[in-house]
Amino acid sequence: MKNKAVAILGLAAFVFIGIAASKPLGTKERNLKVLPKDISDTDLDSVMEGYSKALNVKCDFCHSENKAKTDIDFASDDKPEKEITRIMMKLTAGINKDYFDYTILYKAGETMAVSCYTCHDGFPRPELKHEKKD
Ligand code: HEC
Ligand code: HEC
């Protein structure tokens, strides 16, 4: 009896870990305030890769660690850089919509007049690219 209970507990833990591990890109219940809630995993991945490249940073520039400090908690809003990014996304979409007539869908590989790269050009803060030249 005792063994059975242990086995069930073990199985429950296994399933739980499985869910937790697949959470960043697997679940549909995401903490998205700007991107479309039904964005595909592939598109979300490409958008995030794009931001990382445009600013020349790693994922953890915007995403904080989980409480156990063992992994990144992508859904967490702990880092201010993530919230700034949401403003930047709206800013970029706004410029394209109001001045260039592009409808922004936040899809991967979408052509836009202005992108993160236009201003950031591989730096977390655009002004840093001028400091580097001195
Ligand atoms: C420049 C900031 C920035 C960088 C760099 C970045 N992200 Fe994000 N990420 C965000 C923002 C902002 C959101 C939330 C978007 C929204 O609210 O619509 C987000 C959301 C996510 C989500 C959805 C989380 C959830 O709620 O379930 C995942 C997964 C994710 N990012 C993965 C990554 C990965 C992997 C990388 C590195 C390759 C990365 N991000 C790099 C800003 C960033
Ligand atoms: C029109 C130009 C412009 C565009 C487009 C733009 N940004 Fe920015 N961004 C800036 C400027 C300027 C700052 C610095 C503001 C400051 O120093 O207070 C900044 C700051 C940031 C910061 C804060 C960095 C830090 O270290 O504090 C993040 C994160 C960021 N941008 C992400 C993005 C992302 C992601 C995109 C594309 C969705 C984007 N930005 C598009 C001009 C832009």
C-alpha cells in the first residue's frame, strides 16, 4: 500500500515537472499584453529572437529567473526591461501604422518600415552606439 502511494506521488511529480518544463512555449495561457494571445510558438520564438538580435542581448535581459533561480520564468513581469519593451512594441507599431501605413501583426519575418533594429542597431540603448564610436 505504502509503495503504491509512493509510486503515485512519484508519477504526479513527473507529470507536474513535465508541464512545468513545457510551459515557456507549450501552454496557451500566456502573459501576453501586446502580442496576439493566439500567436504560434514558432512566431513567438522568432519575435523574441528578433528582439534579442536587435538589442544584442540574451533572453534574460528582459526575462527574470524563477524563484528557485534554476531557470528563466518567461511569464514573469519582474524585470522593468520587459515592461519597457511592451511600450517599445506599441511605439514601433504606432510609427509604422501612423506614418508608414503598415498594419503590424507581430508576425515573424514581417516587413516593417521601422523595427527595433532601426533605432537600436545592436545596442540595448540607442545612444550607446554613439558612445562606442568615440
Ligand atoms: C527586449 C526584451 C525581450 C527579450 C530580449 C526577450 N523577450 Fe521574451 N518577452 C518580452 C516581452 C515584452 C514579452 C511579453 C509580450 C506581451 O506582453 O505581449 C515576452 C514574452 C515571452 C514569452 C511568453 C511568456 C508567457 O507569458 O508565457 C516567452 C516564452 C518568451 N518571451 C521567450 C523569450 C526567449 C526564449 C528569449 C530569448 C531568445 C526572449 N524571450 C527574449 C521581451 C523580451
Ligand atoms: C524610434 C526609435 C526606437 C524604436 C523603433 C525602438 N526603440 Fe527601444 N529605445 C529607444 C530609445 C531612444 C531608448 C532609450 C530610452 C532612454 O534612454 O530613456 C530605448 C530603450 C529601450 C529599452 C530599455 C533599455 C535599457 O537598458 O533601459 C528596451 C528594452 C527597448 N528599447 C526595446 C525595444 C524593442 C524590443 C523594440 C522593438 C519592438 C524597440 N525598443 C524599438 C528607441 C527605440
